Amino acid sequence: MRIALFVPCFIDAFYPEVGIATLELLERLGIEVDYPQEQTCCGQPMANSGAHKEAAGAEAVFARNFADFDYVVGPSASCINHVRDHLTAIEQTSSVRKVRTSAYDLTEFLHDVLEVREFPWAEFPHRVGLHNSCSAIRHLREASASEIAEPQFSKPRALLEKVKGIEFVTPARPDECCGFGGTFSVTEEAVSVRMGQDKVRDHIGAGAEYIVSGDMSCLMHQQGCAERLKLDARFIHIAQILNGACG
Amino acid sequence: MSKARIDHAKAASAFIEKTDHVALHDKRLWDLRLKRDAQAHGIAEWETLRDLASSIKEHTLSHLADYVEQFVDVAEENGVVVHFAATAEEHNAIVHQLLSERGMTTLIKSKSMLTDECAMRDYLEPRGITVMETDLGERIQQLDNQDPSHMVVPAVHKLRADVADLFGRTIGTDPANHDIHYLAESQRMHTRPYFVREKTAGMTGCNFAVAETGTVVVCTNEGNADLSANVPPLHIASIGIEKLIPRISDLGVFVRMLSRSALGSPITQYTSHFRAPRPGTEMHFILVDHGRSERLAMEEFWYSLKCIRCGACMNTCPVYRRSGGLSYGGTYSGPIGAIINPTFDLRRYSALPFASTLNGSCTSVCPVQINIHEQIYKWREVITARHQVPFVKKEVLKVAGRLLANPTLYRKALASLGGALRRLPNFVLYNPLNIWGRQRDLPDTPKETFHQWYLKNRKRPQ
Amino acid sequence: MVPEEPEAAAVTAREAFVARIRAAEPSPRPLPEVPLFDAPDDDRLRRFSAALGLMGGTCVEAPGLDGVRRWLAERFGPQAVTASAVQGIDGNRPLDALTPPASLQDVEVGVVRARFGVAETGSVWFSEDEYVVNAIGYLVQHLVVLLDPAQIVDGLQDVYRRPDFRTADYAVLVTGPSATADIEGVMIRGAQGVRSLTVLWMA
């Protein structure tokens, strides 16, 4: 199996520890991981703004870097969703198609491909609010959506459940969007912030000490809101907990 | 001619500053969303019903001409007079003609988004017709000279104090009395005489138009449609062509879903089926196009015609709940507004598809499975291609796009910002951090990027 | 002599209207088969009463027409202005096919018999036959509905397979008294229509 690590642009720039945790975690699980060094970005920021043409360059770089791997694994449901569903600004050659279907969010890869449930080196004795991003829930279907009449399930939760000492607390609105939404966070700043504040308060109100997610973009936004309001909450990526971070 | 572009973000920001209003608005509509969930989870076949509702609508719309013809033929056999309005103007002119021919000077009506869309009141009132909105929410909005802010609960953005103040100014209630029972009773008593007036016609909208039997189905909670239709000697029903469904039995799917989706109750208080006029009275149907056939021809966007006007997308939308329907600047707001309104005026409504986080909850609750968030995404592409993006500077996206397409350049750019990496990459913002930083802290600057760490700690020979 | 071609008839408003639609239609999609879904097993009467209760209506036993008369007198007083569409219950207001609808505006109590009820929703069904004057269902202050407990249909999927809709000029499913929650979500019973709705079980 040839497995490549995709590190989203803002994780590379601002949260390298998440990229490192992802890499170390996969290595702990016995995976030999390639990191194509010419990678930049999946193209989502341009594409989500409707700028299809402007996304093509980044998408081409992505497709080139990740050609010929069996799995392309990245710690971001939103970026992986873009690759699988929207990497369409470039010609859909058979290589591009393969890249797209080979793209997996870290949670999906651990849960569905490696089918791992135990992380014996992990310990996280804290009360945790699990934030599954909208990309994770509604686009990648990593967890059930409360508005859909379907049996409840959550892949991120299944992964975290056996971590020593972890305790889950549930907010009143477990799967309402937190308001990041990419450029939305700036173009609709007032609504975005209000949503972020509501989300953080909801988690804190349920007793969460940490808010954990498979999407660092959501956490970046929530953390930004929480810190400005001087609210007492900490934020961590699922890769970090599973890799043994203590908090 | 295009009117000014709607600035959703600015209007939303103003609404959010009204802390009591936004708190109640958000809570009230989330409560409707939860009630809807309870209904959905209580019916084993709920998701199958959504499949069926969607398929029936798509079938009907793809054969719409035949179904319209069938509907018209049967309705005419039933003694109904059918009119055809290609535009909003034609619709309004037909209504006016029907009334003035009969010497009628008052029109009492139940809720119809279509008549709002056609700006019918603005046409009739200067021509001497008194229009009385009988739905409490629509009446509030009529008195306040505002669009409805929600399809089902048109005045949901108002607090009781607002209504008390409004009624005090307009229908003579005591402005200091904020009791909601008092306010509702006042509207009942004020409106009631209009139902039994002389020289009055009644008008309803239409939730479903059944081709098989020529029946117009109207769903209300207040009973105002039944009053408007069954007291005056003339009943006019305004019908958007997308309301067609094939058979009476199909109502077994749609009526089961409508109120559950809208309000979380199994059915509205009144589900009325109008097929033929009462002896000695008249029934007229006005079929309206007003851009619907144009929309039907849009390969990506015709699915929005499946809409049954339940408002569930508004109730679930976290953006709508915090910005209020008036911030969308049109008859339709929220997610469905974002995908319909651009067909009426692309430039004016170009901001609406960007008033979304693309979270997809709207699509999940839509009883007819309109792929709302996907259409929002596609509208962004259309708006960008037609150079109507209201804010994000195209040049910024171009620069970002070029930089991210060139790994060497990109890495150089990141490195050159060095230890002073206090900026989010430019492609995330269109204005420097000022906007992000108004109400949020910025992430800390790490000492090295992942890329740099990797090269130092893991680099393998290429 | 070759007869001249007749002038093409002017396109009617209907023809132009329909032609525009036909030209715009997307590729055809099939009409699905709609199955009959399983219904809950329990007692229809109980489900009906519970559903109606949630919508603000009440159910009462009324043994025979005498029982109905007694209940009406007790509930509304013997002087209440009453119009009745039910044989055997006399109102003190006449009600027949020629009664002008507007004349019912000062009626306090309307007495009608529903053709059937619906367990799924707590609804009762009327047409112009049951109402005699349709406005009675809406202009009166209080509606009293006689319903035969043997005439409860299971659900809406069954209701809409009935032939009644083909012959009724006007048909309505009424579920509780009129209501609105348009102001701050506060529930008001008695919006534009009746303030109360009571079902009297009577075969």
C-alpha cells in the first residue's frame, strides 16, 4: 500500500503540530507514509468562492503530487471533501479520478481502512466536547446528522471512545455549524462570529474542558472567538489525542 | 433594470446587534427545527417519503406542460374559470379586472408568497382596491410595510413589543399592552368585519394543484383561507405553475410532510380542497409563470421548483436564524431564497449564495430533497463567471491561485514572512486581518511550518 | 380553382403559456409507485383523541341526540345562538342551502357531523354536504362535531385514496380549533376561525 500524507495549507502554516501528530500516529500504526514535498493546497478557498478557474492551478499541483498513491490521507474533512467532490477545475484524466477516489480524511482512514479502535498509548483524562464539522457529517458521512431520520453513529467518537480517561459531554446543539465556512468567516463576519460564540458557549455550558475536532479550520475559528471572549476552553485536533497528547 | 445590490452581511450585522431579537429569533426557529426532527424520527418511512416527494415533483416538472393542460381542462369542466399570467404584471391586472368588473373594492386574502412576489398589493391599492391580509403574520408585515421575513411565520423577527407598538399606531390597540393574546384577539376582531363585507372578493394561494381533479389545496392554521374562499361570492386562487402534482393520492405524501417539515405538527389546522364553486358563486384560478418556465430550463437550477414552501430550510439554517429574513431583501429568504432570488435579478441578489457556510443542513431537511447547498455552490460559480462577486476582490483570488499553483514560489513566500508570520495567508481574507480580528484572536505563529519541520526531521532522499 | 389557405388562428393565451413551459421541460423522469406504509397497531380511537388533544381539540362521549342536546345546553347555555347542519339537532338559526354565509357571523355555536375522522392526525373531514353552508365551519365561535367512532380512517395515506375528493366541490380536513403562533411562537387558539372544536362521539 502506498500512502501519502496531505497536509492542508493552513495546518502547514499555523498548526504544524497537527500534521506532525498525523504523521506520527500513522507511523505508530505501522504505516510507511510518503509526504510529497511539492504539495501546496487542495484549491478549496478559490473554488468555494466560485473562482473555478483560479482553483485550477492548485488543483493541478495537488493531482500531480498525489498521483499513483493507494491512499491520500489528510487531517481535514473539509479539504478531503473538496478533493472528492469538487476537484473539477482540471481535466478529469484517469489519474485525477484515481487521486480523487483515493482521498481519505484521517478519521475515515483510521476507522474504515485500518479499522483500528484502540490507541493504547493514548490517554486524555479530560471532559471533551466533540465537534464534528459539517463536512465530516453531511458531506463525508462520518457521523449521523440529527436532522436525518437515521440510526446514530459517529466514527470520530468510535475512535476516541477507548482513549484512557476521556469523558464526553454533549452540547445542546451537537451538529449545528460553528460558522467558519471558509471566506464566509470574513465576508459575513458578524454572523460567523455569533455562530462561533454560540458554539463555544454551548460546549462550555455542557462542561467541556476541551473541544476536539477532525477539522482544524473549525477549531481555529472557535478558538479565535473563545480567546477574544476570554472563555475557558482549549482546542485540540483528534490526531493529537490519538497520537498520545496529554492536553 | 437592476435595483441596488442587497448587502446581506450589513443587514445581518445590524440584526445581530439587536440582542433580544436575534436571541428569540434563533431560539424560536431552532425549536421548530427540533419539532420537525421529532416528527421525522417518529415516522419509520420518513426518508422514503422524501424520496417519493422528490420523485413525484421531478416527474411532474419534467411533464409540466401536460399536467398544466390536464389541470386546466378538468378545472374548466368543474365550472372554474382559468386565467394565464405570463408575468407578475399580467397576474395583477387580471385580479384587478376581475374585481373592477364586478364592482368589488375589497380583497380579503390568505397567505400567498406568489402574490408577494408579484407585488400585488402595490398594484391594487393605488387602483382603489383595499387588500386585507388575514394571516396574522402577513397582516403585521402589511401594516408595517415590510416583506414577510419567513414563508410560514412572516413576522417571526418581531417581538411582542414591536407588534404592540405597530398595532397601536395602525389599528388602534393600546400600545402599552404587550399581551400576545390581546394582540391576536385585536387582529381577529379588526379583521373579521372584512370577511362579511359587501363588494368583497376572496383570494387564496395554492399549496398543491392536483391535475387529476382540478383541485387547489390550501393549508392554513388560522382558517383564514376557508373564510376568504367561503364567504365572498368570488374566490380567486393564485397558482404558481410549479404547484402541480399529478393525483389526489399524491397528497398522501405531500400533506403528510408539509406541516411536519414546517412546524413539527402532523398537519395544519385546515387542509382545504377547492374543486368547484358554490352554487351561485364564482371560482377563478390564475396560473402564473413569472420566470418559472425560464427556471425550468436551467439545467442546474430547476430543482428549486420542487419547493413546497415549508420553510424547513430557513428553520435549520444557522445563518438565517441569526440574520433574519429581511436581510435577504426579497420575497424568499434563507437557503431557498439564496437559490431562487438570483434567477429574478442576478446582480441584486449576488450576495445571497455567499451568505452560507455550505453546511448542507438545508438539503437534509428539505422534504422534496432540493440539493440546496449544491445549488448555492453552483450559483457562486455563475456569479463569479459573470463578474458579479460583491466583495472578494478577484485579483486577490487570482494572486492566491497563482501562488498556490507554484510550489517553489509559495514556499518562498511563506519563508519570507519568517518569524513575523502573523498573517493568515492572503487567500483566506480579502481584507487584511482587520476583519478576522474584529471579534476573534489570531492563531499563534509557530516557529516553523510542517514543511520545514519535515525537511529537518524526516527528509528522505528524493 | 385552388382554395386559399386559411389564416393560421391566433395563438391563445393558454397555448402561448403552455408552449413556453413545454419548451423548457427537462428530460422526463418517471412517476414513482407510492406504496401503502404499515400503520401503527393500536386503537384508532385512542390515537385520534390523543392527536386531536395535541391540536387543542377535545373529545366527549354523547349518548344519542339527547345526549348531544344536553351537552350543548350545559356547555353553551340554552340561549346560545346555534346553527345546526345535523338532522335532529335544531339550532335557533335556520341553516339551509340558501342561507347567506355572512349571516352566520353572529352565531356562537355551529353543530355539524363529520363524514369521517383520521387517527394519524386527529382530523375530521367535511364537504359542502356536511356543512350545508361551508362558512359554518369558520364564522361561528365554537364548532361541535358529531363523529361516528366507527368512521375513523387510519392515516392520511388512506384518506387520499378515498373517492370522496372526486365528488366534493369543497372538502376540508379540520384538525382542532383555528390557531396561530405568529407572535413570538406563543400559541393562540381561536385565530380567524373557531375558538374551540369539540368532537362528540355519536354513531
